[in-house]
Amino acid sequence: EAQVTQNPRYLITVTGKKLTVTCSQNMNHEYMSWYRQDPGLGLRQIYYSMNVEVTDKGDVPEGYKVSRKEKRNFPLILESPSPNQTSLYFCASSLLVVGGASTGELFFGEGSRLTVL
Amino acid sequence: AQSVTQLDSQVPVFEEAPVELRCNYSSSVSVYLFWYVQYPNQGLQLLLKYLSGSTLVKGINGFEAEFNKSQTSFHLRKPSVHISDTAEYFCAVSDRGGFKTIFGAGTRLFVKA
């Protein structure tokens, strides 16, 4: 079954304790992206990656890091979490077509709800 | 830069009634347009998309949307809703490269019996 898998689904942590949210897709998609969802704000892009070793900032990258060492995995790293990073996080992937463009259709994971105390 | 405005944060409607969820966008370049649905405790899934061609786009679960370039709108419609359509709906726009997708704030559709 084609899917995007995120772990953990739920996490409560404390300020300053480094954590990683993993994301893996089995659709051989080149493009992967992280979003955070907050009430009344919709989804905002944190980072995206067009292929292995190619990443770029989205609209709200502060306080986050990413890496893309393998095509299927795109982990989100919070080096020193703070309470304002309490949010619902989504990983998404998309296929790049001939010419390197994307149709823009995103496939989402089920989300990771993070609470930072 | 692109932006998306969903004009209603919540839309209550009775079962079997028609519904329209409104979306306006702004962009200086040509864009792709999308509607996604999010059921409780789930990720988003694509309802429909406009890439080019016919301005009336049909999606899953009986939904359709019409792209209006002059009014920069992409409103979502369904002629008769079901209880199971209760969910949050997101309008989104991406540039033609597809690398940056901007989402609206969402519209919560609540279908009442």
C-alpha cells in the first residue's frame, strides 16, 4: 500500500530536549516536505526537499532542521524544542515528472502531534 | 508571492442540502489549485485539482470546483451533502513548478442530521 509513515504519532517532551520526527514514503517520490498545522493558520511549510541531499527552507524554518540522505526518508529535527513548537506536524511527498517539475499533488502522512512543556 | 483566503471558517449545513466552500487566491504567476479534505485524526487527502484545461473540475465523493481566473476564485461545491462529509477542507495553491504549496486556513464543514 502506498503511504507516508510518520513516527511518533504523539509525543510530549520538555523544553530543550532534542527530538526527531521520522518520515518515510514507499512511493519513490523525489519531493518531500514538512508542514505544521495550527488552528486558524492552516498548514505552513517548514522545509522541503527536491531530492537526496537537496533541501530548502519553507515559510517557517526557524528552530527546525532536516536531512535527506535517502530518497525514502526525510526526518524533522528539533534541536532545542520550545513551547511555541507545540503543533501538529505533517510530512508529505510528491512525484516529480519529466523536466523536474511537480504536479503539486501531495500525499500526506497521518500527522505527529507534538507538545513541548 | 501567493496567498489563499478561505472566506468561511465554519459552515454548518443540513444533510442532503447543497454546500459551497469559498476560496480566493492571489498570485503573480500561473498556478495549480487544489482542495484537500482532512477527516478527524487523519492526514489530508486530495479531493480535486486544477492544473489546466476545463475550468470545472470533478473530484472524489461527488465534489466539484470551478476555476474562475477573472475573480481568482476556486470554490468547492457539492449538490447534496452527507453526514460523512463532516471534515475540514483546505484550499491550496502551488506555483507551476509545484515546489511551494500555500494552504488556506481551512473551512470546517459540519453536516447536521
